[in-house]
Amino acid sequence: MSGSSTSSGDPTSVTTGPGGTSTGSPPSTAAGRVTLPGANLTALRDHNAATVLSLVRAASTGGAAEHADGAGQTTDAAGQTEAVGGTGISRVELARESGLTAQAISKIVQRLTEDGLLAETGRGASTGGKPRTLLSLVPDARWAVGVQLGRDELTVLRADLAGRVMAARHVPIDLAGWGPRPVLDLLGEQVDLLLGALPRDRVLGVGIASPGPLDQRGGVLHDVTGAPSWTGLPLRDEVERRLGLPTLIEKDSTAGVLSALGSPNRAFVHLDRGLGAGLVLGGAVQRGARTNAGEFGHQMLDPTGPRCRCGNAGCVEALWAAAPTPTAAARVLGEAIANLVRLLDLDEIVLGGREVLAAPDLYLTEIRGSLAARLPDPAWQTVTLSVAPSGPDAVALGAAGLVLTRLFG
Amino acid sequence: MSGSSTSSGDPTSVTTGPGGTSTGSPPSTAAGRVTLPGANLTALRDHNAATVLSLVRAASTGGAAEHADGAGQTTDAAGQTEAVGGTGISRVELARESGLTAQAISKIVQRLTEDGLLAETGRGASTGGKPRTLLSLVPDARWAVGVQLGRDELTVLRADLAGRVMAARHVPIDLAGWGPRPVLDLLGEQVDLLLGALPRDRVLGVGIASPGPLDQRGGVLHDVTGAPSWTGLPLRDEVERRLGLPTLIEKDSTAGVLSALGSPNRAFVHLDRGLGAGLVLGGAVQRGARTNAGEFGHQMLDPTGPRCRCGNAGCVEALWAAAPTPTAAARVLGEAIANLVRLLDLDEIVLGGREVLAAPDLYLTEIRGSLAARLPDPAWQTVTLSVAPSGPDAVALGAAGLVLTRLFG
DNA sequence: GCCACTTAATCCACAGTGTTGTTTAACTGG
DNA sequence: CCAGTTAAACAACACTGTGGATTAAGTGGC
């Protein structure tokens, strides 16, 4: 506010010294849990186990493992991954891709096999000597529960390690009208019904997609617009206590970006009531300084545009709502996405949310057009655009994916 | 382009399975070096050493260590960090903040002290028992060289571990006209002059800020607009070979964001010829899918705006260039920054570059105004705005900061 | 002035990680 | 059939952080 600052060394700034990645200190919050930076032997072991599992998963889903070309079954140029009696990845390949020794990989794989997470599923073709033994994930070794707490619907689902939805339940609710208690009771009931007689010790945990931003740390709802009774509720702790399962929480659009594997630099554009985006940048989910990252709907696109509910003029969301035709609405979104792709250098955009699912082809076509027009340079032509394969379950599935982070790192 | 996609499962998409943070596989590139995901005991040790150094640095620079309040000298509410005979941080505090045992911290500190990186610099006040021994960085234990390869100027400087510029040299060049060879010869000469008789084994390495984006991996110049002779040059390897020092490379605006410590969610807005931004999000430097992250100047702000050199209409950069008065130009930038802050939920913006340094107060005032107007909610009022304290050396100092990552993690 | 109490830091034995060197398993090719 | 080659396991080992006991250096009550 004041204009008293001099040209360098502004008093509002506390910065000193150049540096590494970040200040480092405010303990990094991940989905409502605090993680300290030091690593002990247990952390080392878990990290490497997660690395191995992650590599195995990437290999068996056939996606983005080597050169993002995903054929995976036939002989590559380098002569690897030639499957004969099954699918998977061998220990030697794991060693090469992880940077660990073959011996270390053997031990890790042994542990994971004993835990039931991995299994030998075939033999690779010989490369001149003993053929490789192929390893794969056992998808049903563990499950994750995903919950989407929407304004008018509660979704609970169970996903396996391959990220498939094994069962899902949708129940209409009135988040604002009912208030927390009855909704949480219902949530508990529905999760119980969902899990039935399944062994609870194979359920990794519960991921919740909240309808709005969260508090700085700790999984407390920050401010649910139009539902004051929810504001300030320590939702994570509350659900964890009721269900007795490890619980993580994330804003809905942010959860959505975890609904499927993908590029380390991607966005999930969520077009429901509001317009939000979930961001994965540099391989990490982005939450921002106050878990508000991805407020995609309120970037200004046109100073002469209509006034938005946020108070400003020309927001994407307002332009979208005021668009005369669906095509015009999709085009507005396309412009905004082009800005996003260019600013963050993304190479994958996934669309989700009710509005998109109502007219997926329209949105895909228009947004493709906008991207092609506004990013004509060939370097930008590799942007992948798609609608979330999990459709209306994307956000809940992403919440489940949040839990899988416990295994895959 | 085609409209043949169905509502879910678009053919252009290779995604399957929900999931963890990212696909994991394309080996994470950090400033032109490949890092494999597996971690061995050496990596563990280095990580913890970096953690300790980072905590010590945060404590001695007095910034953002505990609650971003940075008083640091007097008694905190919790009764910690009460300095008596010096500044620094004690082993117990390091243990608490890192999550490691006091014993582990003792060993790590011992190693770092033997390496000359840390020193005991005083005693804390007693908290009822034996007073804490305070530790601090030894700033001159190591140095980093930072290079900014500008279009018309070459900057080389030496920074110490506290991030202070110990010596700097500025030489006019003509990047496009001269071509690579003479410029690289000059660069070598200047670094030699800069380092003089200093022991080379205490120079951690060289960081280079390139005038444009880099190739996917490996530190190759991608496309230096207007200087075709530089396109495709493997600059990192070339400089590393000539100087015999570990070399890292980064795009100039991205390097700038490392010129000072700061928030884990911050941007360095670089207003020179073009308009770029360096981004640190979630504590990590963001490079994007093709090292193009931060193309801040080409977000569309006004569909009726003037045509930009990039081919589109209404880009920030074009609007800024066409602004009738300096105030109007600053206001355009303010709008764009407001979009940025909101989209990524940043809490710190640092301004740099020639244009800003020519009229810092104007820019600060106008941008503050834009932020206050467009982000009126109190939750957004905590955004810190400042001009880079290192002024014209910011980008080169950031390049040096890139090298410090080797120590601080 | 003394002594119980408290907190910081170190000493010592130890569990568990990945590594190195060697051996066994399994297939290719002349 | 056997040398050559690659995959994976076995055995001894180095080095990490951990846990428990010990020493160092203050405070405060009497």
C-alpha cells in the first residue's frame, strides 16, 4: 500500500541470500499432513520401494514409461521390453531405471512380493543370456477409498492399485442445508457399505475431495461458499476418527488431476459450477501458498467483459457464463487454457466436470482449435487434450489416487 | 484436430490408472542434469546434510525460518532461538525441525564442521539446563560462479554461501553478431579473472543463465530468437569442458527466481526486452515440459489489444509495449501479475530486469494497486511484492544460486 | 555454597540399508 | 555339446541413523 519503498531492498521483503530450491522451512504440507525434511533408513527403504512400485506400474499400464510412446508389447528399437510369456518389467530394467544395484532391486522386490504387492508374471525374451523375469503389480493387493463431497451429491468409490473403479456409490445430499453432522454420518455409512466384508487392513486409506479450499495446514475446510456451517470444520481429523482409516484431503479440482497417470506437467480443468484447475507441475501436485492454487476461473481475459461474482470484470468464469452459445462458451475456455498451457509449459490437459461431460466433443473441438490458433509453433503441438476417462467419477477417483501416493511415492 | 473422439477415452490420451504424483518415468531433469529416482546411503547422507545446511542457512539469514516473521533475536513465544553470544541454530533445534535424532544431527554437524561448512558461533540462553551451542554457516567455505549470457552484456560474478555477491564483472558483447566462439572465449577469460588465485576446489561450480529456452534435457540452447548461430549449441557441456567446473544451466528468468531465498510459492517477474517469469512452486523450480515455463508475456489479457510479435493479439507484452505512459505500462503488468498470483496462489513476487530497475517505485506502486484492487479478499493481502535486492545482478546471482542447490538440496 | 533437577551433546553397541564380489540359473550360438 | 552371455541370488561388508547410557553445563531451592 505504501509508496515508501526504495529501489532495492523493500521493507516488506524478508529475502536474503540466493539459493536453493526454496527457503525450505515451513514444513511441506502434503494433503493435510506435515512431513519433516530429514530422512532415515526407514524413509530410504520406503522411498525405494515406492520407486520400484512406481516403475512397475508405469511399465504395466503401458504408458509413458520409456519415451511416452506406449506401444510396450513389441520389440523397441533398443531391444527391450520384448514380452513373451506375460507383461511387466524385469529386475535388471528396474535397476537401470532406478539407479539402484541389481542386488538392491532383488531385495526390494522380494519384500514387495512377500507383501503381496508384486508378482512374477512371465519371462522376457532372451537378450543373449538368461531371460528376464517379468514383474507386475497385483492390483487387488490393496485398495483406496475415494470420496467426493459435492454440494448436491456424495460419491464414494473403491479403487484398486491399477486405478480402476471397483465399486462406486452416488447419494444426493444438500451440503449447505443439512450441515456437517448428517452428511458425515451418511459418509460413514456409505463407506461401510462400500467396503462390506473386505479386509480393512488391505484398505490403504481414504481420500476426500473437498468442495472448496482448505486451511493452511491440517485439512480444515477454509470457506465453503454458501455453506457457512462447514467453514472451519476439521474434516480430515473428523473422518479419520470416524472411519479409523488414514485420511487425506484435497480440494476437488486438485484431486481431479490425480484421477489418472499422466505427464509431470499437466492440468485437470474442472468445469462444474465454478471453474477450477488441478495442477501437477514438475511431477508434484501444486497447492499454492494457501491451498488455493488453480483458481483458474478468475483470470481476467477481457477488461470489457461482464462482472463476475468475485467482484472483478472479465473473468473467464463470467465470460463463460455469459457466452451466448455453447460454442462461444467452449471458445472462452479454449483461450484460457491456451494461456495456461503457455504460462506453465504443460503438455497435457484433461477435462472434467458436469459441464464438460454434457458436451465433450464440443469442448474438445473448440479447445483444440484455440490451442492450434494461439500456439501455432510446432514446439507446442504436442499438447495432449482429453476428457477424463473416469467421467463423473474423476474427482472421487483422484481422491483415491491421493491415497495411493502412500505406496507409489 | 479431428472431432472423432468419444466422450471418454480420447485416443490421443495414453493415461491409465489413477495415481501418485506423476507417471514418474521421464528422468527428472534438473538444470540440465539427469537424476535417477532411486536413493542409496550416499544419497541419504547428502540429503540430510543438505537439510541441515538449509536449516542453518534459514536460521542465520533470519528469514522465514519459523513463522516467516523473521525477528529471530529476541525470545519467541515458545521460548526458542533466544540468542545470547551469537547467532545461529542449535543441534536440538535442528533435530526437531529435521525430524532426525539428536545423535544423527551431531554426526552430520561434525562432518560438516570438518568440511569447514559449519562453525560454532555462540551459546543460546539456557532453557533450564545446559545452554544450546549455536551453529552458523561459514559463508566463505565455498563459492559459486554465476554467469548471465545476455544479448548485449556478459555478466560473471562470484557469490558466497550466504548468497552475497563477492565480485562481479560486466562486459558488453553482441551475442547474435559475434556468434558462439568469441563469446565463449571471453566467458572463459572473465571467469579466470574473476576467480584469480582462489582455490578452485572451493568453487562449487558455474551456473549459467541462458537468453532463451533450452532443449528438453541436456542443457542445449533451443532457439535464441535473432541469434541463429547459437541454436542447438550444447552450451552446458561446452562451458563445463572449458572451465573444468561442474556447470548447470537455466533460462534467464527462471534463474532470476533463485537470486534470493523466499517463499516456496513465488515468482520472479523479469521485465527486460521480453517479459518472462521464473517460478518456484511447491518449493521447486518449475521448468515445464520443454523448459518453457514462465512465458508470462504471452498470456492474452485483452482480445482487442494490439498484435504481438508472437502472432497473437492482446498479449501482455504487446499491451505493455503499446502503453501510452509508463504508468499505463505498469498497470498492464499489474493486471497480469494479479492473474498469476491468483492462478498459482503465490505469496511473493520479486521484480527484476532493466525496465523495472529504471523506475522501481512506479512499478511497485502500480502493481500494489492492481493487486489490492483485483484481490480484495483479506486472504490475498499477504502477498509480498519487492524489487530484487541484487538489482542488475539478479539473474547472474540466481544462476550462482542454481549451483548452491548442490549443497542446500 | 551445595545439591537435586533439567537440558544439551556425546559415547557405544546395534539394526538395517544398499554395495561389492562371487556363484548359480538359464538361454544363445557355433 | 560346450563356451559365452545375461539374470538373479548368496555372502561378507561398509556405513547410515537409532536407542540407551553417560558426560557437560547450566538453573533454582535451601
